[in-house]
Amino acid sequence: MDRYIIVVDDIWHSDPWKIIGQALVKTSPGSIIILTTRLKDVAESCRSYHGGRIYDMRPLNDNDSRRLFFKRIFDTEEKCPHELKRASEDILKRCGGIPLAIISVSSFLAVDVPPCPDHWNKVKESLSSPLPGNNAFPEDYDIWKDHLVSIWVAEGFVHADPGETLFEAGLRYFNVLISRSLIQPWWYKENGEVLSCRVHDVILNFLVSKSVEENFVTLLDPYGLPPSLHSKVRRLALQNSYQENVVPWIKSIKPHVRSLACFVDCKELHPLTEFEVLRVLDLKNCESLRNIHLANIEVLFQLWYLSIRGTSVSELPAGIGQVQHLETLDIRDTNVEKLPSTIVLLEKLARLFVYPNVRFPAEGFSKMKGLQQLERFSIHGQPLSFLNELGQLTNLRMLYVLCDGLNYESSEWGIFTSSLCALCRHKLLDVGISKRSYSTPIPMDSWFPTLQSLQKFSIWPISSLPIWMGSLDNLELLVLRIERLTPEDLRVLGGLPALEALDLLFEGGYASPFTIGGHEFQHLKSFRVARLYQLQFMPGSMPNLKNLDITLLFTRNSYSDLGIQHLASLTRGDVSICASREHIEGVHDLVAKIQSLLDAHRNRPAVNFWTYFDNEMISRSFTIARY
């Protein structure tokens, strides 16, 4: 029987482990399961439930903590000014020997050039202050980049350099925070682009404490009790239950609130029009929100950001067109089926997110010249005049559409592709065309517009690679769901000069040899491919590839090895192998051979192997990176 080692990281409650443990503990004697948690009672509960031992991880000692802290700021401890020594010791004491906390705080202080003792003392005091209500800003909360940057822009926090939009400047800010380790990247795109982040609890404690001190944000205490009735609240987030005496307090602060995020049903917020200076209104997943609550929204003339995603709203009021400063509108996962004709009056609207069944106005869409991002509507059923005017949005940079129910001989498709070609002559950089269910492939023959300006392109399903694909010299990310690919097609893709991420899924599997030749895909950093019967990397192929994710369909003698050892820059990967049970021995031999070859790889990449027999996952093994 196969044995395994599994690590379940950062458990905060014992109940989930009771469920997971049932599937693991008794299935394979001799296997190892490691759980990590910061909470002693959770560790004890998990240990007692299944029988095990608790290993108390030792924090860094004082010397190692100081060495890590000062290296980040001054390169060595000797360069630390004498007047900062006391503050640094107090800060390190608060970090408790946790490496990530030390790195996060030191990265924050490293920005302070030259270092200021007053600043260091304020950081020390903030880190020592208890967070009022630790459920108000939960640790390990996923913060999505586009959502965060949109709010920064709406709040006026972002200042653009010449030639860039405010949103692009906000993305630059985000990347700076990532590079300085002040926020932790979490979810990634195929090309390595960070999609979301988290904030370490030590940094979060400092940020919240500082924000409260400067009246940047207002927190309810753990019991939902309001602060002073005389306080002027600028930004309000309702994330917990609240007491009845909060109601008059909410009414009293409405004239001052600039940003409102509501994650619980709070009927006392209405009418929303009493928030006279509101710039950000985030009502995502507020189940009690109804059409009537958005009536007279034109009164909120300073509104820049509006999200009603995941609510029961079925109609936007006509007054939405008078909210002239609105830049972001998110109505995904609502019951809205038709946009009001006044939507076209929002000439500053830059980002519009809709549900596929939403129908656009027949006339005037070309007026929305500020639109930069539009996703994700269905082409089928839209007015032909809308599809035609779509091509006149000269600032559109990102467009995602669906093709379900579409007749490719229809005027709808012809007009859309004509508009797509026009958009690519302007600023369009990112296009996604897909279907929610696999049926007739999307045609990609010679009359399909050449999208030479594109940097990111996703399309599925298609039958084969179009000839013009080789002309996409600026393409960095390509996602294809495709039926067939010839060796010549593979060479065409391998010759794309800017391609950094490639994602291929073969519908029904790909039986022909799939060989990556030497000196192909010179700039590729991430490669994901699924449903291959034969795959071989030749020496010199993909010299800059770091991340690999492949799914193989195994038959007798279909593989001797994959040539993964030839990927000179590989650092991590996932290899899934699907086979019938009669090939168990052959699959295990293949995995053992690849692992042996990877042991000799100069990077010692961390590769996970997943094996499935008759669609059931039987085992998982690891090649652990060593440094």
C-alpha cells in the first residue's frame, strides 16, 4: 500500500480537521500528516482526536531575529544608529521571533530614508496596541488586486505619471507593496501576475492602529458598540453583528462617510442617499438589497465606485446615468437583465462588470469613451447596433465575451469580429472569448481579425491554430482549448518572441507526439498543458521556464521519460498522470524515473506527482526542493 506525507497549513479551528482527518488517518498506515497552527488549543484538539504529538516550533532567537531585521534595513546591525537601538528591540519583541513578521516590519521601516526615531517609536507603539475587535479585519483575508486598486482610485489615493491611467498607476503602487514585502501575494495568473494579496497580522495591527489614530477608518468594538457620537467617520466597514444602539449612530455619521463597505445585512443604512459625500459604495453580497434601495442614486453625485455584486437587485434605476463621476460599476451575479438606456451617459465609466445574460442599450454605447475594461457579456441576443458601436470605444483595453448560443454565420458574429478588429487598432491589449459549454468550435479561419496588438489572449474552444497566430509579436499570455495542433503549429507558438505563459487543453486528448524542440519558447516562464498521450522536452527547450503543470494520459509504453530534466530554469511543477489500473506498475516506474532525473537537476525543483487510475486519485508524491 502506498504511503504519503501531507501538510495541512495554518489551521484556526479544529472542526475542519475532524472532517479532513476522517479521509486520511486510517487509509494508509505508516503515512505522515503534519498540521500547523498558531493556536495551542487547536493543536491539542487535533492531536487528541486522532492521536499524535505536538511539536512546538521554536521562534528565531534574539541574535537571529536582529540579524534578519537589520539586514533588511541597514545590511548589517553595525550600521543601525544608536538612537534606534531601543525602538528596534521593542519592535523585535513584538514580532516574537516570527520570520515573516520581522521581514514585513523591516520592509516597512526600510522605506524611511533617512530613518527617523519618531517614526520608529510610532511603529513600536502601534505594534504594541491591541487591535479593537479582531474580527473586524480578519487575518488571511483575500484582497483582490483589481477591487483594491479601483477603491484606491475612487478614494483619490492614486496619482498617475504622464502617459498612464489612474488604474495603471494603482497597479504600480500594488506591485511596489509586493516588492517591499508589505503585502503577501496570494493568487496568481498563468503568467505569474499577482491577482490577490494578504496582509500579515503584525503589519495589519500597525496599519489599523495608525488608521484609527488618524481617523482614517472607524472600527466597532468586538460587541458592535459604536464609538463616540461626536466622531466624524470617513470610512465605515460593517462586517460583524451590531447592537441596536448602533442605529442612531449610523444615522448621525452619514453626512461624513466617504467610503461604505457592508458585508452584513444592515437595513438601517437606508436610505443610501443620506450618505451625501460617498465616493465608494460596496454592497457585495448584501442579500437584503432591493431595487428600491437604489432609487434616487443620482443624489450621490460624488460616487466613483459602486458594487452590488451578488445581490437580488433586478433593475438599475434610470438615474444611474447622472452619477457622472462613476468609474467602476459591478453588477455581476445579480438579477439585472437589461441596462437602462441612460447608462451610456456615464462617459467617465472605466470598468464595467456584468453577468452574461445582461442586454445592452441599442443606441449610444459609443459615447462611453472612458471605458477601459468590459466583461463578461454574451454576444448572442445583443442589439446589432450595440455590437457595431463597441468598435468605437477607443480606450478599451480589456474585453471578455461569451459565445454561447451564437450562430457563426449570423450578423451578430460578423459585426462583433469587425468591431474587435477596430478595437485592436486602438488600445485593446487583453481579449477573452469563450463558451460555458463545449459545442461547435469558434471559427478561427483567415477572415478572423488579426489581433496584432494583443498582450493577453484567451479563446476556447477552437478546432485548430489559425495561420495569423504567428504574427502576434506582442503576445505575453495565451490560453487555448483546442482540438488539434500540428508540429508546425507548435513551432509557430514556440517562435512567438514575447510569450511568457502558455495554457493548452486538448479536447478529447492529443494522441500525436508532442515534442518541444530545442531553442523553442525562449521566453516562456509558465507552461500548462492537459490531456497529452506523448510529451517530450528536448535539450535546450524552454530555457527560462520556471513553472510547469502537465496532465498526461498514460498508455502502455507511451513514455520512457518526459525530458523534464532538460528544463534548465525549472523551480516548481505539478505532473498529473491518468491511466487504467492495468498500468499502475508502468506509471510508478515512470514517476520513479522522473524523480531520479530531477534529483540531478541543478535547481532541485519542487515537483508534485499526482496519479489517477480509472479516474480515482490513488497516490501523490513529491520531489522536495533543497537549498
